[in-house]
Amino acid sequence: MCNVTFRRLRVREDPCGGHQENCVQLRKYFDDPPAFPYGSASRGRSRPQLRLIMKITFCLARARGALLAAATGVFLAGCAGTDQPQQAGLIADPYESTNRDIHEFNKGMDRYILRPAAEAYDTVTPDLVRFLVTNEANHLQLPVDAANHLMQGDFEAAAITAGRFGFNTVFGAAGLLDPATEFGLPADPTDFGETLYTWGVGEGVYLELPFIGPRTTRDAIGWGVDWVIDPAILVEGQTFTYITLGLYAANTLDRRVQSDDLLNEVLYNSEDSYLALKTSYVQLRRRQLSGDDAASDAALPDIYGDE
């Protein structure tokens, strides 16, 4: 038996990979990848062109956390068993060859860009700053969460999420602090992929996307819709866009720091990182959508806790 604080998933023996049973831990990290500098490339472009480039970059910046989330949850070495029931068969993977190529590309991005940047960020950034960045990044996600709760027909959750956004905006320094939780307005993150699930849309096939990581067809569509309806990318003004990009980039680096050991385990120490990542992602996502309380635990690491 392996007792895990956050989530447990079982990686069953797979005919393609021969994985042994492992105990899986996954923390839910939300979609914030590295920002890309614009520099002189933006000079000479028209305002609409520049806004389009910034929105696309913002889109990528919101997505990178998916790779972190699934990779973080693969397995903890030495765990021998679990009491979780076996999941249904794995998702169809008709594009496995291409997916594996993209997986290697994403690993390279982590090895040579994200991981070194996260190590530097951890060295120079005080814990308090990282704490405030995480709060603000989660705060900016609340309007999308509220809209999805509404589309799912969960009016109570939509009202609580909207109330949380308003309360923390007014009394939490525009989201840098989180008094709403103590006030009885807890976080309840969701996404349009979950909305599609409540509407009866099937999961489709498995995909691994550049910079973004693992997705089902349904979740890939959901991710795109979440980007479109996100009010943060609709606000006029380059200054706001740059600030938001920097915020999400910093939050991505912080999440990479928090999940360093587990990410390194799956990406660089597992026998088949692609298969391990796919298996854990699909199983976790199915458990989340089916309402598994343990899989729905989205608590972030306590930055003030013991190392």
C-alpha cells in the first residue's frame, strides 16, 4: 500500500509497454508555459498583427502547465500497490508516431529551456513573490472557471466562483491575496473540456501537442475555447498583455520548481516516458471527470512548508 497525500492512480500493465503497477501522484497544475520574447520582431508590425502575435503567445503561455501536470503525475518509485480500481482500456492513439516525436520535442524544451530557467527563478525569487504570483495567476483564471460552471449547469459553483473573483479583487489586492477562501468561497477550477464532457461529447483520441503536452481531442478543443473566452486576452493594451504574459511565465517556472523531482522521474528516468505520461494523464482525466474526489484535489504545494 502506498499512501499519497494528493492523488493515486494505477498504471496497469500495458501490452505496448509492459509497465508494472506503480503508485501515481498528480497535482493539478494549470496551463501556464514559458513566454516568448518579442524584442525587435514586433517593430514595424501593424497594431492588429502585433495583437494577434501576442494573443497566440499568450495562448501558448496558458497551455504549458498541461505537460507539467501530467508528467508530474506519472509514478513514484518504490510504491508497490494501490487500492484504486482499474480504469477502462487506454485511449486510442492512432497518431502515436507523431505524438512520440512531439513528446521528444517537448522534453527537449524542458531540458534546455524550462528546467534551467526554473532553477534560475528559484535561486533569485523570494518565496513571498512566488506565492503572490501563484495567487494572481489563479485569480485571472476565475472568470473562465465561472463561465464553464455556468455552461455545465452548475449555477451554485458559478456563483461561488464569480463571488470569489469579486471578493479577492476588492479585498485581496486584485487577487494577490486570497481572503475569499477563509470567507467561504473556495476555489473550484474547471475547463471547457469538462463542459464538453457534461454535454456528452466523447474524449476522442490521444494527442501530444507542441509546447502544450498531453490532451484528448475533447480537451484540445476545450483548451482552445477556454483561450477564446478568456477576458484576459481580450483586454486592449500592450502593457497589460506583457504583464499578463510575464505573470504566467513566472507561474510556470514556479510550478516547474515545485514538481522538479517528479518531472525528472517521468521525463528522464522512466523506461518509456511517452507511455507513462499518456497512461497517467488519461487515467487521471477520466477520474477527474467522473467526480473522483481524490483526483479532483487541486491544492498547490505549500511554499512555507518544510522542504
